[in-house]
Amino acid sequence: MQILRDIIYGLLPRPRPSGAYAKDTYRTAKRLLILSRYPNPSVSYYLDERAKTLDEIPVIMKGLDDPLDTVDSEGLFVIICRYIKRPQLRWLEERRGSLAGVAYFVDDDIRAVVTGKEASWPYKLRLIKLAVRPLPRVNRLLTHIWTSTEALAGTLATAGHQIDILAPMPANPADAALDIGDETIAPLKMVYHATGIHRREHEFLMPIVKAAMEKHGNLHFEVFANGNLARRWSRQGIDPSRITIIPPLPWSAYLARTERHSADIALAPLLSGKTNASRADTKRIDISRLQAAAIFSNCPTFARCAMAAELHIGNTQKEWLTAIDQLVSDRARRLVARDATRSSIEKMRQHATPAFPGIRFEPFGDVA
């Protein structure tokens, strides 16, 4: 079965500039259009803060169902963030001669998700419809390809086509209020916030969390899960009054919730595999917003912006239980780990280039 998955993986289209238009990548741009399933984490993690640096350059945000009829295409640079629908693709095709350029940005190995075992079939079908099937037409428009990591760029690389890295660029952590309330009050809140795509990580954590909850009576656990994963969490034998299972929320609702509700300990496992190998360390941003002490898997993804006081451990039950024990029993250690991950967000900002790669914007005074 894995051989078949690998064959399909290789056959699925990948983003690549293909056509005469792709050779002209230095047209001056007067304005920027971002097409996405807006709002979503990809826009928040990678595009929002960069768009703010453009000052007086007009930036237009459009969701996938929004019409583009009122958008002036002359000198327009377009960023397709992961997905596009046919009406907007047709609009771009009809106006390709007036566009300053088209970039495709992707922050997941979509081919690996589609051919892997973790994602649900409804999610895979949505990816095929919005991200895979449009690619041959999208490629005829592309002048730029941007990915979130070097590893992901490696999976998409083809001879003669440049791929630029658009690393995560979170908001400045100084803009977020830090709750320094009395953390000695029980219970402590431990969370795992991830979608069903991380099925293996959910399964990895289930026995670990069960054991930790049995050992530490002051722990309350919160997990985002639905469907079969939610049912499996509910069958772990954890006291129902000490576990909260929340269906995954739309991105805007998740942002609002994590800005209002903090946590003491956040679990961030990442197991080895094709999909995870291309991931960026954006989970840090969520954990920092929660003001939580994190436990990270010891892997290249989380090593990128690691701080000395953080906990980075191997993917064994013993190491994870030991780390949870340490954070539960030692408030000072929790605060040090929390502050370290908060500092890592500034390190992440320092690693990020604020500019959008390869775009030359026209000075505002010349914009009609």
C-alpha cells in the first residue's frame, strides 16, 4: 500500500511556473491581492505582518467566494495562498497581461496529506478540489513559488524553477498582554490543540495523558478533537469532569478563544513522517498566545527557534511523562519555560524576512 501511496504522491501535480509569462518576474507592482480561505492560520502566520510593512501600498484581502470584479488588475500582484476556486482563477486568466505577477504560497506538503493516512477523506477531497486540481491552470500564471520551509521547498523543487522561503512571521509578542496571575491555584490546565490531521500525535498522547492525569489530581486536560478521535479521548478512562473535548473551531474563533483563555502546560508532539518533515514551527505562536509552558518533540522543526530553557524531548512515553511531572510539580520551571517560548517568537521574527520575495512595488506616489 505504501508503494502505491508513493507512486500517487509522485504523480500529483506540484506548483511550478510554466509558460512564457513566468520569465517576466520583474514587473512593477502597484497593489497586492491576497486570495485565501480568509481568515486562516496560513494568512495569520505568514502574510498579515508582512502586508503591514507595505505601508501605503494597497493590500486587498479576498476570500475564495468573493467576487473580484471591482479589483483593478493593472499592476496587481496576486498571492494565491494554498487554494483557489474556478471563478477567481478564470478572472486571473482573463487579465494575465495586466498583472504584475502571481505567487503561489503553500505551508504544507499537500501531496503528502492527500496520499497519507492521517487526514480524513472529506479533508482530502477538499484539498484535491481547491489545491490540487487547479494547479495545472495556476502554473500557467505563476511567476513565483513560496514555501514555509526549506524542507517543503525540497519536495517541490524542479530544475530551473526558483522557490523562495517565506518563513513564519508572527506579530510582535510585545503586543500581547501577559497574564501573571497566581499560578499556584489548582487545577493546572494542560492542553493539546491540533486538528485531526495529527491523528498519530493524538494516539501517541492518549496513554501519556491518561497516566499523567491519574498521577496528578490537580490537572485538567483540554483537547481539540471531533469524530472518532473525540470518541477515543472520551474512552481513555479520564474523569469526565477533568477533561474537556472541544470540536475544532474556525480560525477566527480559535484565535479569540486562545486570546481570552490561557493554559499552564501545552503539549506539542511531532512524530516523524513525510507530512511532518515539511512543517514549520508555527505551533510556537499558539503556545505563546496561550502563555503556556511547552513540551516540544526534539525534532528539526522545533529546533529552528529553540531557546535554552525550553523542554525538547524524545518521542517516548517515559520522557513525556517525566516532562509533564516536572512542569506540574515545579511552578518556577513552568514560568521559565513559558518565558523562553515567548522569547522564541522574537527569535522567529528575526529569522523572517519582512519582504515578499521577488516583488518590486511602485512608489506610492505613482499609484493611480
